[in-house]
Amino acid sequence: MKLANNSHLAYCTNIHRGSSWAETLDSLDRYTMKVRDRVCPDDEYAIGLRLSASAAKQLSDSATLLEFQRWLEKRKCYVFTINGFPYGDFHGTRVKEAVYRPDWTSPDRVEYTKSLFDLLCQIAPPGREASVSTVPGSFKRFITSEDQLVAMRKNLAECAWHIDALSSKTGRDLHMGLEPEPLCLFETSAETVSFFDALLSAEVGEKDVLLKRLGVNYDACHLAVEYETAEESLGRLVDNGIRISKIHLSSALKVSDFSDATLKTLEGFCEEVYLHQVVARTGTDPLVRYEDLDVALAARKSGEDQAEEWRIHFHIPLHSSPGAPLESTSDQISSILDLVKGSPDMCRHFEMETYTWEVLPGGLGAVDVVDQLVREYDWTLGEFDIRGLRG
């Protein structure tokens, strides 16, 4: 939906199953329109679209695309952003580290992302700013040579040129946000700045084009897991001239009580679909990182882990508490919106992204997904209202 200062808010439809275009459209009809009817029945309704590579290819068919354009018009809906992070399946099967493949060393990632921008120019309102979010280069342990980094920089530059050409042709401000994530090639704000510095120094394209068309998709959950405050991380990115392409409003799981009962509760968050990286902190010691929650739990039970706090990459509903002694990092979202209030041009694209509904344990995931989404909208719009950002 439209907010103040030409900003837009949606929930990301990656929370629904759907690898083909038919499945994607079905989820829009079955769930997204029900949410729209309850949170924005009268005004234009924004959709944060997720398209797999196969769905994007199917939607590129001229007749199918025309049908979707008419679907949007009939329902007073518009698309302003596409989640281009997961290339293939994202629900119902083991995803884990495979979600980062193909990464930005691969031509497949380049062509997929170009196709998303091509589609965005056909389905986003004319002249309106539009964005695509994508993987943070790769998963860190996938990168073992400088040649991979060289290929990655060239591929990103090629995509930036494509985005810039489309922007010039259509008169739109198009941009792509790479999404820092725990244990990925760049996960902290400092690593992100270093990555962009290397990209700009590689002479793979005009610097002004790279900085205008490539930026960061700032996921609140991810940077909170790294123990970075919003002021610290957003400030570092902005001060270094990195565009904030989109902000994901998401919340991580955190814990500082490591009783047997708490560890037993955390076992309920171990599941076989998504990767739940854990970053552990003890005082001023260096952070310790575990690739998945089950690995961290094993380290704790063996006595190897003696951390004072864990931050866990498990998206928690924005409006819900995971239940004491577990906590969430939703306060990070409040801090982000405080900064946006002070600098409204920092970012105009906002997306709620709690994609874990199907795997939430206990009562957290027991409510119908439409009801959950409506509650997330209520919570989020309340936060925007408090700061006068809704318009």
C-alpha cells in the first residue's frame, strides 16, 4: 500500500508455496486477495511478488503476462518489488544452503535476475520506482577462489548495465538490493561495505551506474542476528554511499536463558526446510557462528558453547512474542523506522517477510496464515502511524 513520501509497503509472497506461475497466481487468489480485503479494501493494494525462475519464464509469455496485467488492474493491485532471492523451490522441501544457488558466480543467476527486471517493467505502474532483492553474492563457504569473486563482480556489473538501460528506456528508477545474511559472503555491514568497495575498484563498470542500480536489501532480522544496531549498520551503509534499495521488516529469535527447559524448547525450532544460522556472543569476545540451530544446540549440550546470548536466524511473526524466556528482535524494526522518520529519503520500499509460517512450532504457527498476515499489517502500520510515516 502507498505510504507517506511515495513509499510502499507489502508483505512478501514468498511465504506461500508456488514454484510455477500457475501456483503463484493461485496463492495470490487464495491468500493475498483475502488479506487485501481486510487491510486495504478500497485503495490500491501493493504486492511484494516472489517469482521462481520457472515462474518468471512462464509469466514472460505474452498472453500470460497480459492476463496478469489485467488481473492486477481488475483488483486494483500493483507490484513495486520482486523477491529474486530463491531461484527454485522455497517451501515443502529441504532448502537450507541450496537457497543461495545458483549464486552470482553463475550466468543462470544473471539471466534470471534480468528477466525479473524485464517483467517488473511490464507489471509495475508506469514511471514508478521498482526493485528486486537478491542473494548476498553467495554462501560464504561456497567461495574458495579469487576467480569466483572476479566472475561475481562482472556478473553484477552486467546486471547493473541491464537495469540502467531499462531505467533509461522506461523512465523508471530501477534498482537491485543484495541482502546481507548470516554466514553469507557478506553478512555484516562492514563486510558489505568492503564488498562494494571491491566491486567499485574492479573497473567492471561506471561507478555512478553501479551505485545507482545496485544497493542493499536491508533485512532487519539478519543484521540483528549480527548484533548490529540499526543506527550502526544503516549509518555505515549510508555513509559509504550504498543505496538502501528495500527494507525487510523481519524479526529474529534471541535467547540468553540456557536452562534445560529452554534448550528443549529450542529443539522445536529445528526443522529440515530452512537454514537457521546462530550467532553467539560472550561479553566482548569475538562472535561465534554456527551454520544451523541443531549444530549450536549440540555445541551447547557438549559444553563447547558457553555463550551468554544467541541470535538465531528464524523469522518470528512481527506481532508475536515467541514466549519467555525466548525473545525476538522486533525492537530493531522500531529503531529502523525511527531512522526513516528522520531521513525519509533513505528508503521507500518496505516488505514484511515472515516466511516461516509453515515451520513455526507450537502456538506461533497455529493461526490461519491470512489472520497472521492481517495481524502483521496491524502491528506494522501501527509502527508507521506512531511516526507519521503512513500518510
